[in-house]
Amino acid sequence: MAKDKLQIDREKFAYAVVANYQPNEKTDLKASKAVLRRFLIAYYLADQFNTLESNHFDQDKGWDFSLLAKGLDQISLH
């Protein structure tokens, strides 16, 4: 178990995800939409992770990675 609370910087994470992303779209507009979609998904995924981590973190015990991993499997971006 980790003792320190983990928080992902949403913006940095999203930029890292799209940094080397090369969409297969033929037009600039479609390519821009694909990059923006990927950025937003990464941003909100990190946000949901931070919320999940905060909910599972216990100041006395830290967090249990197996519980966090199960919670990640349940994240949905609907």
C-alpha cells in the first residue's frame, strides 16, 4: 500500500497523451477533432482517477492498489 495520496495533473496528463498522437484523418478539421477528442478523454479520465483515488485513500493506511485498479475498470466517460 502506498502512504502518499496520488493526484494526476489533468492538463499535463492530457498534453502528454496527445504529444505524439498522429491521427489518420485526411482533413485538418477531422484531425483537429480527433486530437481534441483524445485530449478531452485523457483530461476527464485523469479527473475521474483523482476523484476515485480521493475516495479510496485512507490517511492511516494509504491506498490499496487492487481497489484502485478495480475502480479504474469501472470508469466510464458517458
